Amino acid sequence: MAKHAAKRRRQPAVRAAEKGGLDRLGAVVERRARLDDEMRGCVVLARKGGATWAEIGQVLGVTGAGARQRWQPELSDGLRTIHRALRVGGEAAGTRRSAGREADAS
């Protein structure tokens, strides 16, 4: 019976340790997300600067094909999103400009 009492006393301490581990894990996940964002930005800059996928892969410790496979879809999706936003924003600005010209003509 003394064994069971000892186990019951340790359970809150174990739960606290598990919670601490989960808190740390959450912090690591957040840091990793920030680092992934930073790495994505670096890959974009490298590609805009003329770096090949092989050169990027060498820095990352993977093959050029591995780097391209990992990053190109994200970069393409990101660029499509940016172009779409610019196109929609430009169309809206063009509509405002033409509406302004029509008002001036009246």
C-alpha cells in the first residue's frame, strides 16, 4: 500500500514535467516556423540573385534536385499569390483612376 501512495504523490510532479516538455516543444515549433520563413526568404534572394538549385542545395546539404523539390513549389505558390494580389490591386487602382477621370469630365 505504501507503493501506491508514493506513486500518487509523484503523479503531479510527472504531469508538471510533461507540461513543461509540451511548453518547450511548442516554443521549438514556433522557432522552427520562423526559421523556415527566414530560409524561404533566403532561397528567394538566392534565386533572384542567379543562384542555381545546385548551389542552394550545396549550402543546404542536399542535392540541387532535393532543394528544388523542397522549395520550388512554395516559391511558385508564393509568387502566384503575390502576382494575384498585385493584379487585383492594380485593377482596383485602375478602376479608381478611371472613375476619377469620369468625375473630372462631368
